[in-house]
Amino acid sequence: MTGGQLSRYQAAFQSSLLGEKPDAEFLDLVVKQSKNDAPARVGIYRNNVQHSLSAALADLYPVTRRLIGEQCFRSAAVAYVRKNPPEHAAMVFYGESFIDFIAGYPACSQLEYLADTARLEWCCHLARNAGDAGILDPSRLTDIPDEKLGRLRLVPHPSVRLMESRWPVDDIQLENLKEDVGIIDLAASAPRHLLIWRDELEVRVIALTGNCYRLLAALSRGQPLDAAWQGVFEQESPDELAGMLGYLLGLRLFIDFRTEGE
């Protein structure tokens, strides 16, 4: 078999596994190699692959699944995996584009908050599977000369994720992880500025004030402290900076620091 033939058969095999029905060319190849029923043989692989990928999405998006119901989620998951095969050997990377897919899925079009809810679940997934690192001891910062504090760059923990939403997706997630779901007044809820990270073995989600969120976002982009502060809080006092920075350090979000020139 030539390289071109192998590539063609591999593509036909993938199409047979994820398509609505097995690829005719691939079935012809199976028939040539076996006297048994080719569709039944390929069907075993089709069912296993589609079920495994759909189950992975169900584990990844339990709140989304609960919001739209088991049957609807299963239909959406199968439709998704048929068009979006894994591109990486590790399943931990599979399923991010399901967020945009579910946002455009016809049966879910009325649930405007659904995509952001799924996005929060993806952020939690990334935080859970991020690499580990030691936490910065804030007492180390006391040795930095005052003239260098403004050039301080804080290094966030690998698990830190930030997301904004006009919906109370943190409350939606919390309620739908309970056995008995409470009622959330979406109309009365304020937009969210969310911090997601892993504190030791626990993934945590908290809502920050808008200013605190923007400060942390600037620091996470590698901006020095003075630039991050001035870009967000032009009218704020140094005391407020100290309090906000102390709060973020207390959450154990940073693993190290650098000063300009290092």
C-alpha cells in the first residue's frame, strides 16, 4: 500500500467512525479483507468512538448538560463529535470549541447564558489540569526597595483563568451542581468578573470587583505594578492599591516575582 493509499484509507476510516454512516470506499476495503459483515464490524468502532467522545464532553460540561437535559445534550454531543474529531492525543485538550458549537445549536438558541456557562466549565477544566507550582510567600516582597516596587512583575499560578460575563454564570454553576436547584433571577443579577484557579487540590471560582479584575488581568499579562495600577486606577490612592494587592496575594495566586531588568 502506498503512502497516498494509506492516507486515503485513514481519512475514509475517520469518516466511517464519525460520519452519519460508514464510508463506502472503506467498507469495500473491509469486505476484501474479511467475509464477515463489514458494516457490523465498522459499527463496533463507530459506536465506541462516538460514545467515548460524547461521554468525555458530558464529563467536561455537567452543568451545561443539566441545563439542556440529557437527551438534548446527547444529541448535541454526537453532532459535535462528528464534525470535530480530536486533534491531540490527550483528551484533556478536547472540547473547547463545543462552547461555540452549543451557542449556535438550534435547540439551545433561547438560552443566552448557556455558552458562558460552558466557558466557565472549560476554565475550571483548564485550572484543574494546569501544571503545579509553589506559591509565592508574600513576605519576600518586604525585601524589595521602595524605588523598585513599581517595576514589580508578579508571575501568576499556571491555573489562573479570568473571564467576564453579563450573566451570573458562577451562581448558575453552583446551583446546578446541587441536588436541588434554586431559582436565579437573571434579570436582577449584575455582570460578573470571574477569577478561576486551583488552590492546592480545589478549583475555586470567585467574583471580583471590576477594578480588581482589571488589575489582575494587567498583572497576568506581565505588566509591572505601576503600569497596571495607572492603567486601571488613575484616581485611586496608594492605600487602595495596597489593600487590593494584599487581597490578591492572600488568594495564593502568584508563584514568583521579577523586577525590571531581571
